[in-house]
Amino acid sequence: MEKKLPLLLLSLIPGIGPARIKAVVSRYPDLRELGRAGIVDFMAIPGIGEPLAKLIHGFLRNVSKRSEAEKSAEAQLEKLLRCNGSLVTLLDEEYPRLLREIDDPPPYLFVRGTLPSSPYFSIVGTRKASPYGKQCTAMFSRELVSCGFTISSGMAYGIDMAAHHAALENGGTTVAVLAGGIDNIYTDPKGRLWPRIVENGALISEEWIGSALSPAKFPKRNRIISGLSAGTLVVESDLNGGSLITASIALEQNREVFAVPGSIFSPQSKGTNRLVQQSQAKAVMGIGDILDELGIFCDASSQNNSSGENELPYIRLDEQEQSIIGKIGKDPLHIDLLAARTGIGIETLLVLLFELEMKNAVQQLPGQLFRKRCR
């Protein structure tokens, strides 16, 4: 834990938010070197001008300020240990890969549980979920975990809770991103859900333990939900819903956004329908719509194999492979007709089809017939 102390100290300097801390860490992976850096050195870091460079330098060299900050950070680490938690930082290998890639990743995550190593997919939506919304959430959560995804959400009432619950009920892992500290699970005070999340995933937050909730912390939380994931699905939302903020942030992060269309008469579907209408999200009616957009073929049946291997039941296909898969249906198709549809020579096509067969994406039948394997 002591090695993580410098990053906590850095976050206490006024004016140096997550994006600038990422730049500092990129320049100084060994944060112990910061104590020897001068004002000019800090000015050489992207995003840090002379005023902030002087502020950082002065803070680190001021014995009184630094001592006070160290006491606060040490007290925070003690609270974390009492929560049976851990601190995962940008400097750690277990820090989520996709989250690390956003412009303003949290410098650290307070974690209760274990961060899954599997890829994440986010499901968010309204707190006032309809039976239709809950049914859709349960279906998509079940199918996504069957393809090896960890479901991430914000543990709010409604769609978020339904997503976490469905992931657990179907033997999957899930991560709840909290807007407050990991000690304050205000949406589940009786502990009906969060202990199961800790056992099969994690509760995470960038907020210090004991910190109070405030409106500004929810958009910060939302950027983590979308940043963790290859894609975000909005199940239900009105026009002013917080999940639309998550969708907007996901688009800024260059991540895929999906939406479940609903009745034009339903207030809970006005936001999702608007996302589709404005081409900000792809309308989805099944897991295939999501996987196709992500360029992933999922063979969920491999979840039940008896080999004991921990291979994920999905394969990422390149653009050419995706194009071939797109031309093959579930009904057998002869190689000659497939060659005509794809414009690929038969000899080359046979090689590519062999690769797809090895990836369990297509099945070859007698008579040079091929068909797509069902998801």
C-alpha cells in the first residue's frame, strides 16, 4: 500500500485532475522521482502550464502541506483495509485496460472484491424501470455473461440493479461503479445484493471512503461505467435520464452505444428512441446485434465445455472474416455461391473458411456447403 501513497498525494493537489495525473504518470512512472522534479520539468508535461507547475512543485516541497496530505492518505488506506478493500492504480497491471485508454481515467480505484479480467459491457437505464425494461435487461445480461462478458453498471435502482442481479443469477461476474465511497452502498442498505457482487466481481469507486455524495459525482461515475467497456447498452431512459449522459460520454470515448427501442407512448423509452433517431445508438433486438457491431462471434455453448480451460467463448473477427460471415446464413450455402457473393477467389476463400471453422464461427457440411454456427 505504501507504494500507492504518492498517487493519492498527487490527487490532493488543487487543479490537477485525472487527465493531468495520467500525463504525469506517463512522464514519471516512478512517482518517487517527482520530489526531484523542478518547475521546468513539470511544465514539459502536456497540459501543465507554468502556474500549475509552480503549484505542484510548491506543494511537494512544502513540508507542512505534504505532511498533512500524507496523513490524510494514510488514514484513507487504513479505512480501506477495514473495508477489506484494495487500491488499484494506473501503475498496476490489473487496472482495467479499456479504462486506462480514456482521456481522464481515474488515477486509482477503491475496490471491494476482485476486478474481473474478462471484457466488460455496460448496461444502464432509468431508475423507474418498466416490466418490459426489466425483461430486456435480464435477457441481454444473461446472453452477454454467457459470452464471457462482465456486466458493469452503476447500482442505481431500476435497470442498473436488474443488470447486476441478472448477471449473478446466470453465473456471471459484475462490477458496480459507485458515485460515493465503497463504504456507502446507499441503494442497498440491507445488503441484499452488494455482498454477492463482491463475491462475484467488485464494487469500485474513485471517491475517497467517507466522502459525501454530490450531484457532480454522478457524471464522473458515468465516465467510468462507459470507459470500462467495449460498449454501452441503454435499456430505458426518459429524455433527461442520467443514462443518456453515460451514452454521450461513451460516444466521446469512441465506444459503441446501443439502445433498446420501445413504445413511442412510453416515457421510459423516449430517451432510447431519441438516441436511435439521432443515430447516436444502434437499435438492438438481440445479442447478435451487439456482437456483430463489435466484430465478435460468440459460441455460448463453449461455456459448458468440460475441458477445464478458461478460454472465453467469443472470437474477434477481422474485417474480411466479418464480411464472409455476413454473407453466410444459417442455411447451407455452396462455396461457388459464396465466392460470387464475396468476390473472393475459391482457393483463398477455402483458406479463410478453414480459419473461421477453427474459430468455431462456421460449419462445413458435405458437398462444399457452409453455414454460420448459431449463437
